[in-house]
Amino acid sequence: MTSVSSTASAPLKAPLAAASPKGFDWFLAVAVVACIAASVRAMFYTPADAMLGEAQKIFYIHVPAAIVGLYLACSLLAICSLVYLWIRDERLDRLAESSAEVGLVFMGMVLITGPIWARTSWGTWWQWEARITSTLFLWLLVLGYLVLRNAVESTEQRARLSAVMGSLAALLVPFIHLTVLLFRGMHPPPVVLTPNNPQKNLPPEMRLTFLFATLAFLLLFFALLRMRYRWAAMRDARAALEHG
Amino acid sequence: MSEHVREQLHERVTAHAGERVTGIAHVREPDALRAPSFVADAWRIARKDLVIEFRTRSGLLASAVFSVLAVVMFHFTWDPTAIPAVDLAPGVLWVIFTFAGLLGLNRSFGLELADRAYDALLASPVSRESIFAGKMLANLAFVTVVQALVLPAVVLFFNLDVGAAWLPIVGVVLLAAIGLSAVGTLFAAIAANTRLAELLLPMMTLPFFIPLVLPAAQLTSLFMNGRPLADGMGWLKVLVAFDLVFVPACVLAFPFTIEE
């Protein structure tokens, strides 16, 4: 891409300036502080699990990241893609793009923290368990979506093609989950230790830490989403200046 | 003019010479989706692609050579004393099917981009849906032919005793081929619009092939081991459901891949 500043005159820069945010991003700052506070609380002010020990504390990162990255970001991506094909609003496309990219980071967090915990509790880094496998496939799917986005030059075409993929991906996810569940059903994994659903019998201190961490991650997600969305808006404004 | 464009123009002229004699510029009919013309148009497009493939044989040759090479390579990475052939073969079979299919899918729309033949196809009085159906049919035929080559090759090189399992395995192969060509055709159409084209297609399609290849490989393994279908009913259901959901979904999604 060529630089705008060399050729564009001052009035042309106006839309770009309008799209670019000014000042300090307070939202992001609050989210980061909340995440740090949640980590501090999880590490120093929450009792360790009697059976799983200190390793259980990864739960306060892992599960909120899964809620945000898998459920929130992926649903947002699917809904924005479907609605885009219907009403063709470019803001929906930017939102889909932003949630895919930010969601990928959170899903990556799930995939990194999962094996670290599994090593101490299950004895293996990687277990082809249904949820882990689904998460991995979903991560690869979103990665493919983002690669597709990068491979298309025109803004309108990029939005349209990636919305098609996003909509089909929404149909695919139940199939992947079903397949993976069936696969596990046939090959029961050698579970060293069965972690019972921690939310059911979570003591109050742990539950509070978990809720706090989830809230912090939600804040972080929306702060990053907002940042990424603004960047996408600036990029599109710049592309409009250069080509149209 | 390339062979392809000539073929396409010929198709257009012959297709509509009998139907209209007015000579007025043709406007796309509102009843373009009417069943008979839909099927006829789809068939014409599929036939065009298959005729080109039959005359050049480039895609089929590449896929066939790749498949045989892959079978041979798999054979040399395999320790027959550690893993019985019947346990390894289904995986080998489906990995090769998937990648050989991808080789053909890449050509499906790549072919149309040369000499801007795609524009001619889109300008012709044919509904978007029938273009997709035609392309998908041609790809289905291509994938099926490749599979008809790979299946005996794997059976031969791995010394498998398939016996009475032939028929159910062929059924599974066909079921998977339908879903594979539907999703593959749609993503080939998407990839044709991008800078990375051939590189992008596997990245987009392989996650979509998981609910096809996994059940198909499981069912193949089931039949090769002589177990009854009742053991794999769940897999069969996933396979059939995938076809039932994704064929219509891809037909509906295809018009969105085209610039209006």
C-alpha cells in the first residue's frame, strides 16, 4: 500500500481523522487492571484446591477465556456474518472481523492453558478429549477465516466472501462437536483423574474469584474488540481514500 | 481463444438456438429457477467441465499420480508387524481421498478464470444456482473417478481382504463424495477470488471436511473389519446429515460469492 500523506490533500484526511480515536483508552486500561486484579486474587487470596492443588488456579484463566473466546466471540462472528449477507452493513463485517481476531487470541489462551493444567492433572500434555478437540478445530477454522480475509483486496468482496464462510462455519460447529463426541464415545480416554464439574461444588471464595475473573475477561474482550474495530474502520476509511 | 471459451460459447449457442428464435438480447428469465431448465443448465455446465477434463486429462492425471505416490509412500512408513493393514488402510484411504479431491477442486474455478471465461458463464442466461449445481456435479464425477482409482490401489498395495464389504464401502465413499464436492465447490469459488487461491483452499475446506472424513474413515474401518453397520449407525447419521445440510446450504450461499 502507498502512503496517504504524500498525495492526499488536507480535506481528504478528514474522514480518516474522524475514524481515528483520540486520547487515552480508559476502557482498555480498566480491563487490564481488572485482569491483573483477578489474577492477584486468584493467586494469593483464593485457597488452593484440596485435590488438584495450585494447578487448579489455571481454571480462573482457562474457563473465562473459553467463555469469552469460544462462546461469545464465535457467536458474534457467526451472527454478524449471517446478518451481513442479509443487510450488507460494513460495520457488521468489521465487527465479525474484530471478534474473529480477538476471539482467536482468547481461544489460543484456552489451548495453551489447557495442556499446562492437563500435564499436572491428567499426566499428559494433550488429550484427544471432545472439548479440547472441538476447540482446536474451531481455532483452526477461525484462523482459516482470517487468512481468507487477508487474501482479498477489495473491501466489499472481502466482507461478502468472509461472511459466506462465517455463516457456513456456524452450521459446521454442531457437526464438529457431534463428530468429536462420537469419536470419544468409541475410544474412551485413559482418564487419570476425573475432574468433577468444578462449578457445581465450588466454595464461595472460589466462585467469587471465578466470577471476578470472568467479568475481567469480558471487559478485556470488549476493550480489545473496540480497539480492533476502530482499527478496521480506519483501514477501511484509508482504503476508501486511496481507491475511491 | 482457448478451448474452454470456445466450448462454452458453443454450449450457449446450441443451448438456446432451439428455444428462442426472436434474436432479441436475452434477459435473464424470472423462471430461471424452474426445475427443468435448472437441471438442464446444470447438466450442460457439468458436461462442459467434464469434456474439458476428458480432453486435457490434466487434473485427473495429477490426482491419480498423486494418489498412487501417496499410497506407496504410506506403505514405506508403515511397520506391518506393529499395525495390521486393516487398521491403517482406512486412514490412508481417506487422507488420500481428501487431498486428491482438493487437487481437482482447485481446477474447478481456476479453469474459468483463464480468458475470463467466468464472466461469460455469469453473463449467460443461467441461474447462479444451476452454475453451482453444474460445477458441483462435475466435481462429484471427478472425485468419484479418483476414488474409483484409489480404492483398488489401496486394497491392492495393502493386501486387504475386502470381500463382501465392497458395496457398503462404495456407499460410504459416495456419501462422503457428495458433501466433499458441495463444500469444495463453494470454497473453490471463494478461493478463485483471492490472491492465494490454491494455498487458501485447503485451509478453508479441511476444517469443513472433518465431519465427513472422520465418519467415513470410521465406517470404512468398520466394514473392512467385517463388523455390522449397526455398530456405526451414529457415524452414518452424521455423514447423511452433513450432506443434507451442506448441499442446500452451499447452493444458497454460492450466489453470494459472485459480484453483482
